[in-house]
Amino acid sequence: MASKKFLAIIFIVMVIIVVLRLSHHYPPGIQTPLGLLAVIVIGWAGWAAVKDYGFDLKQTGFVGLLLSFGTHWALLILHSPWEVLYFFLVNSILYAVVAAFGGLVGKEI
């Protein structure tokens, strides 16, 4: 399935973020372009789901939700237990919205 390649990309981006944040040589501002890359990949996944597989917008939101699981493992490493639930919910919703937006763009183009 196409979402496997997008999940792999998201997972790799998160590995890079975790390694950089845990290292002592964390370049300032590096998380912003990596986060932007993740947003682009999620939108692209929504677009591909519509264009290549004929998904509707509800299904693209579900694709985004599935892709959010590629980031949830890092929450336990980078955040306190009190923050994990909040970020879990926020990431899931944002990924679903971005994928649905990518799907919307795919329907319009």
C-alpha cells in the first residue's frame, strides 16, 4: 500500500529528530525544516490517496491518522508523561487534517 512509503519517511524523519535532540550537538532551528518536511509528506500522502487510489476525504483523514503513529513512539522519549497524551491527541488531529487537505487539493487538481 502507498501509505507504507509515507509511514517510512515519517518514521525516518522522527528518528533524525530524536537523535538530534538527544545529542549534545543539536543545531538550533533544525526541527522546523524537519517538521515542515513531515507536513509536506502527510499532505502528499493525502493527495496520493485521492489521485492514485480514489479515496474520499474521510479516508484521507484516516490515512493521516495512521501516519501519526509514525511519530507517537518519539513522544515517550522526548516529552514528560504529562505531555504525551496532549501531544498524542494534537499530532493525530493535525495529521488527519493535513492529509485531508492534501486529499482536497488532489480532488481539485
